[in-house]
Amino acid sequence: MSGSLSHLTRRFFDVLTSKPLSISERATVASWLAPELAEVFFEQMDADQRHGYHAALSVISDGHDDGEVITAALMHDVGKRHAHLGVIGRSVASVMIVLGLPLTERMVLYRDHGRNGARELVELQAPSLAIEYALHHQGERPQTIESNLWKTLVAADQAPKAGTRADF
Ligand SMILES: [Fe+2]
């Protein structure tokens, strides 16, 4: 998990300025995902949908056009939506997490979004790569994900403008 204040500031503005996906972008995402996964993807806040969409474009531009990799990129942050935190709440939570301060229930949900999202993806019978990447994307590469594929997915999880790790 990335925690520098400059990073948090960049991610704050990235989330703040994200536009909703257009109709054609939504159709593209829907064409990439199984219907039950698409339903969950579109429950995310606009900024997270755009972040997932950018991550998918990034893995595709890196030469990974198979559905499992695209699904992993799209779905890795779906656990965040359970925290119901907006941009300010996320920023406060991030600082509290970095400083090791006591967290509210929603902040804990936000902190644990990888594990929560992975559990949900298991129930939705998502590809194993999507489950594994959601579970581990805030930390170290698991042995179940090959090194170059991990690098591709981590690179895709960058804020597009600032080039910084987007999971704060
Ligand atoms: Fe992310």
C-alpha cells in the first residue's frame, strides 16, 4: 500500500476529476465481463469504474488481450464500494491507515478492500487470476501470478495522469 502524502494528493485529484464512463465505454466494459461481474463493476463509484477501465486498457496495450487478465484489471478494486467512502473519506482513511490510528468500521472496510473484493469474486465464480490479483494487489506478488503478468497488472493500477500507484 502506497502512503506518501504527495501520492495521496495526486490520487485525491485523480478521483475528484474522474468522469463517468461514456455509453460506448460502458458497452466495451460489458463486452469484456461476464454479466454477473459486469453488474458488480457498474455498482462502483464513477472514479473506480474509470480506474478499472484504464487498467483494462493498460493491460491490453501491454499485449494481454485474454479475458482473464482484462477481468483481473477491471475487477481488482470492487471491494472498495462496500466502504461507501467518497473522495474526502478515502483520503482521511488513507492518512489514518498510514499513521496507524484507530479506524472506523468503514475505514476498515476500505483498508481491507482487496480481501473483501476477492471473497466476493470467489462467490461470483470470477477467473482465479481476478481473485488472486484482487486479494494481493495492495501487497506482494503471490506465487500464483507469474512475474511479468504481475508487473503488467501493477503497472495498470497506476493513476493515468500522475503515474502513481492508485491504491491508497
Ligand atoms: Fe486500483
